[in-house]
Amino acid sequence: MKYKGTENFSHNQPDKLGVLITNLGTPDSPTSSALRPYLKQFLSDPRVVEVPRFIWWFILNGVILNIRPSRSAKAYASVWTEEGSPLLTITKAQHSALAKRCEAEYGDDVIVDFAMRYGNPSIDEAIDRLMAKGARKVVVLPLYPQYCASTTASTFDAIARDFTSRRWIPELRFITQYHDNPAYIEALAEKVRAHWDKHGRADKLLMSYHGIPKRYLLNGDPYHCQCYKTSRLLAEALSLNDDDYMTTFQSRFGREEWLQPYTDETMKALPANGVTAVQVICPGFSADCLETIEEIGEENREYFMHAGGKRYEYIEALNSDKNHIDMLFSLIKQNLYGWSATQENTERAERARQLGAKQ
């Protein structure tokens, strides 16, 4: 077996510490031809769709991939910018800000990179870059505040799978969640307060999270509970009463029951219950993307206004806000604690040369 990273390996290379931030992913362009491989990679992940592989293969390849790419392409086209996908653009900004913070704190001992679980830049490519630069200890920070097997665990799967093809596996610290981190909660609260200062308050604040099938919760996934804890802590930080806010779940597909209450059905029902002004925040999204900009910002607005609503406002994700970067950097710093970029490579290189290594 030929392992990755052996072609240009040098025993003289200084050891570094690596940081890898990841998010879900995005197609390369808002076209059907780009959506098809992206959706196939995403929906082929057994962590995302827990259906027997034989059955799901026929559903995915025979039905979904012949219908959904064109529909999804239209939705992506509505949010695409000159810089490309909003998720990719924002993740690049987060990466740049965190790289600057790490450089100021650690000099060139720490290397920061980013990747997408699906699409590009891939996790394999990011690990290649980190290892090529000498990263021997790596902190991985998936930008999912609430742990879910479909997102967080899937990221771990991809990293573990990449490691099976490497001779030298780095030490690994993997951050699984930060749903109740005080700095995260305060960053969310500041985002809401800033919106209130500019626009005033509405009748109700909705906290909408990405949904998962209810079956996943019943099988032990902690995501549902962590979402509700985030909502409770955010409500406490904002001094909200129980009637002032709601937790809902969006982005479901398929026929089985998902986590409830559903965001779209809630929007359709609220005006009839006397709630005609709502503000929506998505605490589970670390960066704005299709599911926040189009689904929450546009689609659910239409549901609410058509049902009799008078005022609807989406509060942007934390994105690359300073409070968010400060919080993410604090997580990275905590997980780098006790690690150092060693100088063992000098002795290692000399021993290798004595045994015939060329570099």
C-alpha cells in the first residue's frame, strides 16, 4: 500500500500544530451539473440518511438525483453572490480571522486551514495541506454548536477515513459541541440585542434549528436536547419569558416524522393565534447559507405573511462577527493547551540520514 504524503516527505521539516475548521459544504456552482455530485456525496452518507443501503441506493439514484438537482440549483442561484456560495465566502472569512488570531498568539507554530464535509475544499485536501506543512498535532473544530451524528460524527468519520491512508497519523483533538458555551450564548444574545436596538422587538422570537428525523432522537442522538438547552440559555440571557420565544425545526424532507414543531407549519399557524410580528434566529448555523438565507429569509417569510403576518425579520447568523471569532478562538486555544511545536525533528533528521534517508 502506498500511503499519502510520502512523496515529498522530509525528515528536516519542523513540527507544527494544526487547526482545522469545517462546515457542511456547498456545490461548486448553482447549476444542476454541480448539484448532482454534491447531493450524491451528501445523501450517500449513512450518517445523514439511516436507511438500508440497498434500498436507499435505488431511491437516491433512481428518483432523487433525477429530480432534486435542478430544484436545488434554482434555490442556490437565488443566494449566490459574486464571491460564490455564501457559506464558502463566510467560512473563508472565519478562517482568515482565526488564522490571524493564531498567528498573533502562537507565531508560525500553528497552521489554520478549513474544509467542507461535502464538496470543496475537501477534508482530505485540507489534511494534506496541514501535514505537508508539518502539522503533527491537530485540533478539529466542526462549526456545529450542537452535536449531531449527521453532522459532527460524520465529520469525524471523514477524518478517520483519511487517516487510514496515512503512514504518520497526527495526534488529534476533536471538538464535538459548544451548545452551552457561555461565550457562544453571549454572542447570540448580543446579535439579538443589536437587532432589537435597530429595529425594536417583535411579538415573538423564534429559534429555528435544522431538523433531523425523530427516530434519530429516539435512538440516542443528543441533538434535540442540546438545541433546547441553547434556546433556554439564550432566552435567559435575553430575559425572555416562556411566551416570548419558541424553538422550532426546519429543513425536513421525506415522509417520516422529524423533530417538531416544524418551522414552516409554525409560521403558517402563528398569525391565527394573534402573533403577527416575529423575528427569527438560527442558533445552530455558524454561517449563513441556503437554509438560512433562502429557507428562513424568504420561504418562511412568505408562509408567515400569507397567513396574515404583518412583520417578519431574520436575524443573521454569527458569521465572522468579532464576538463569534473571539469565542471560536477561545475553543481552539483551550484545545491547544499543553501542546507545543517540538524541535525533535533535528535529532530525528540526523538519525534518518545515518540510516540512508536523502532528506
